[in-house]
Amino acid sequence: MLVTLTAAERNTLKMRVRRARTPWLDRLRAQIVLAAARGRINARIAADLGINVDTVRRWRGATCRRLPPTPTRAPPCATTARGPAWTGTPPTSSPPT
């Protein structure tokens, strides 16, 4: 899933990473989202931060579901090699073949 951020969102996350009083989990989440927005893969983000890849996957997915598309930017999650990512509409079931 590709995460896209506005300049304001990116600045907010960067401030969370830099602030000394930011709780550890909030800082970690901000680092994950910023790395995902740079196009890094989950395994690379996990290795860089010394965490489990499932943690990265969870926060990357949560970010994509949380950021609604707006008229001024593309949807936050794009199509991936594994198929369409979240687009804001529930998936439809296809008949068995």
C-alpha cells in the first residue's frame, strides 16, 4: 500500500518524531508512516526500526484506512502488485469460476 501525505501531515509527523516528550509508540507510528510515504517496503521499515514486520503492516494499513481521499489529492492507498488496495468502498464478491 502506498501512503500519500499532505505537506501538513508530513510536518506533523516529523514534529512527533523530533519532540523529546512524544510517547514512544506515537514516535514509532510516525516513523513507520513517514517511511511508508517514502515508498519503503514493510520489511525494510521493520529492519530499520528494529521491530516486527507485522507492526509495520498494521500501522501502514491503519493509516491508509484513516486518510480519506480529498479532491486535491489522490486516494491514500494505491493499487499494489497483490491487487487493489483500499479505495474507500467495500469489496464486492465475485461469482465463483
